[in-house]
Amino acid sequence: MTDRLILAIDTSFGPVGAALATLDGRIVAAFEADNPPGTQAETLPPRVAEMFASAGAAYSQLSRIAVTVGPGAFTGVRVGLAFAKGIKLATGAVILGVTTLECLGAQAAHAKPGHMVGVAIDAKRGEVYAHAFGADLAPIGEAGVFAVADAAASFRRSLRAPFVLTGSGASLLGLDAPIVEAGRVDVRLLAQRMAVADPQLYPPVPAYLRAPDAKLPS
């Protein structure tokens, strides 16, 4: 195989997933691993290496790396970004950082064409990470962490019918709209979308949106 490739990886929510695709969107290989929480750093490198081997591909063929940048688990976000940066150093591939909110929004838009999308990820403590998107997946406003009631009110203002909701916090909002279930990021769709995206629109920086619960001792 001699095609130029994109590697898409997701470690933001705990489970690890990766996909390898050509720049015209053909999926070459992919995997999803329901690894124990906190073990992304141990799971990701060998599974990606196995994926390259099974596809008969070389890291030198990489032109792009797409990585989820959160919001999600702090450890997972750091692992994914560190892994992507390590491969960039070895290959010169361009890194594109994509929020999990946009990833889930894209999956819902793919499942329900022509619908606006509200994405809400359960952030615990009565809050959700939320972002609204148009039917063309153009972002509406800014992503953030909101009280559940505030996120619901924001979606009522910004989303027009027909619209759908998705994400682990969608059912908390109490809105009368269909929910597109999305238990994880679809790394295949991520690879296909980022193969043709403008890298300048996707800087590889973490989107934590909220400070970590754990604090360093003073």
C-alpha cells in the first residue's frame, strides 16, 4: 500500500478507538477497545501498531492525524494528544484536534440529515458540556459547561425544528426532541471528515472546558 493516510484516534471518554483511512475517505483499518478506565496509555500504542500491520501500512505514509481533544476524561485527552504529537515528531504529519462535541454532533447529523443538533455530555454535578450545531454542522455559539437548565434554555433559543439531541447528557435536558444515541466517538467518520478539513480550523489543543477536580497539594 502506497496511499497517503490519515490516522484518527479517540481516547477522550475512556474506551480507545482508532481508524486509518486514505485521504479520499476509504477506511483501511479500524478498531475499538473497551479497555479498563485509566489504561488508554497502555492500550493505544500497541493496538495502533497492530492496525498498521494488519493494513500493510507504514507510519511514513501519514499525512494527517485527527485526535479528539475533549471535553472528556482529563487523562484520556492528554494521552491522545501526547500520542498524536509523538507521531507528528516522527512523521511530520499534521495534527487536527476535534472536540468530542463536534464529533458526536457530526454523527447525529449523519444519522439525521437536515436536522440541527444539540450535543450535551454529562459533566456530573448537575452540569453538561454543551454545543449547538446547524444542519450543516456549523457551530452555533461557543461550547461550554452549563447547568442542565441553562443548557436546555440555550438549546430552546438556538435550535429550530427539526432538531435532534445527542450525547450522554441529552436525556437530562427535558426537551421534546428525538435523541440520537452515541455511546462513543465514531473514529471512522472522524477520519473521513478530517481527511478533507482545513487544519487551521482544528488546532490540537485540549478543550477541557472545566478545571480538573483533582488538585495538586499546596
